[in-house]
Amino acid sequence: MTESEFLERAEAALRQVETAIDAADVDIELSRAGNVLTLELDDGSRVVVNSQAPMQQLWLAARSGAHHYAWVDGGWHDTRDGSEFFASLSRILSALGGTPIVFGGRTPA
């Protein structure tokens, strides 16, 4: 994947997270600085998603650990266990906030 393709896909993923959080009826404070998206829950816990262009990965950091996602077979998949980015983020945020948060699925190619 070229750098411009990566940047386009990573930006689409970050926008998809922003859109889903904004549309959900949840108390999550969303802030963005460049390629870093921070989600802060009422209890003070944070989830950070950012793109890493040199590695061509999305990184997800939460209290439960850090995960790296690479673009494979049309979606962002964890480089260790193969789990899908949006499913993982949904699981993490739902566990932290106590309210199910569901994302629309794969990022368009």
C-alpha cells in the first residue's frame, strides 16, 4: 500500500470512530489532534487511537493494553491475534463505559 493509500484509509477509520461516537448516546469526550484521537470516559479512563504512517498501522491504547492494526484483506486487523479494529474498539469502550457501542464495520477501501 502506498503512503497516500494508508493515509486515506487511516483518516477514514478515525472519521468513522468520530462519527459513531458523536451519533451514540454515550458520555465519551472526544478530542482530536492531528492523527491522534482521544476518547475519555466519565470515570477518567482514556482510549487513544492514532495512525502510525511509518509502520502503516493504527494503534489503539487502553487500560487493557496496546494493540497495533495493519490493513489486511480489506480491514484493519491486530498484528498479534488478527482481531478486527472496530470490533476490538467496540468491546473495549463497551466494557469501560457499561453501554454497548457498535461501529458500522470495515473502513471503505
